[in-house]
Amino acid sequence: MNAEKRRQIFERLAAAIPEPTTELTHATPFELLIAVVLSAQATDKGVNKATARLFPVANTPDAILALGEEGLKEYIKTINLYPSKARNIIGLCRLLLEKHGGLVPRTRTELEALPGVGRKTANVILNTAFEQHTIAVDTHIFRVANRTRLAPGKTVLEVEKKLERTVPKKYFKDAHHLLILHGRYTCIARKPKCPVCPIADLCEYKDKTPAESFADAKQTPEST
């Protein structure tokens, strides 16, 4: 895929998604960090339901430590893997207080040193909370990058590095959320919505969903 086609893809995605941002509810970098840790193998909707109960009670490292691991579990027990997530959150809160004055660090190395925080989570925090030009490749971005041939790669890191090299500078800050939201709502896994996709003519996916098949799919419960 050439540079001009990539530019057009991001231009159209930006027009279709005028306010690209995370769907995780948060008011501070710390709340975002907790929400992203909770979001692993869980839906944003499920995380938002849990944090809607948690954050009014505890939305600082001190307050969450005061809950304790068992107390925290009561607020997040509806989320997948909640026991290990509670343990990691207690650990990261302790480290934030011990090493960072209770503040969320602004470097990848410091973020990845926190329990439960890997490269993808660190990239989300750096991009969304601190507006750094990072791209966190989740399942949606990995699928979109490979399916469209925007940045094909066999691994998450390979896709991330290709996107870093090829995303037009004008769109780099928002590229992360543009691709996630496009993958979540249009370029979906089972039957991509090619007939209504704003970049269908630019996409190099060979097995696009035909219009008649898409129309039939919209009538079935499986498509919702």
C-alpha cells in the first residue's frame, strides 16, 4: 500500500470519526490506568459498569489501597480475571505511591514496571492520557491493519512498528483510536460492514462483504 492511499484512508476515517477517543470512562490518568488494566479480556462496557461503582468510592492510589485486595474485588468481580487484576492493581497503587508520588508516570519503561501493565497498556496511557504519539495494537487494530493491508504483520509488535513508520504525521496522535473504533464498529471480525465502510474502495481486503449479504445479515439477530 502506498503513502497516498494511507493518507486517504486516515483522512476518511478522521472525517467519519470526528472525536476519536477511548470509550473507557475516566476523569484522570490514574482512573484511565485502572480502567485499562481492568479491560484486558473484558469489554469497555463491562469495565465502565464496574468503575462507575468503584471510582466514586476510590479513585486514587491511597483510596484503593485502603479498600485492600478483598475490598477491591467486590467492586470488580463482574470482570474477567478479577482476582489477578485486583492483586495487580493493589501492587501498582503501592508502587505509584512509593516511587512516583502517587502520580501515573509518563514513560513506557516506568509504566511497564507496574504490575499488570504491558506494552499495549502503556501505549494506551501514553497516547490517551499524555497525548504521546504511540499506537497500542489490540485485536481490533491488528485485524484492521492486516485485513486492509494498511500495515500487515504476523505479530502485534510487527504491526505496531509498521504503523509507526507509515501513519501520516497529521493523523498519528489519533491513529490509535481511529483504527480501534473502525474495527469495533465497521471492520468487525465476523462479517465486516464493507457496504457502508468509508474506506471500502481503498481497502485491499479480497473477501469484502457483498451488499446483498450485508443486507441479509442486518435482518438476523447474529449481526447485532
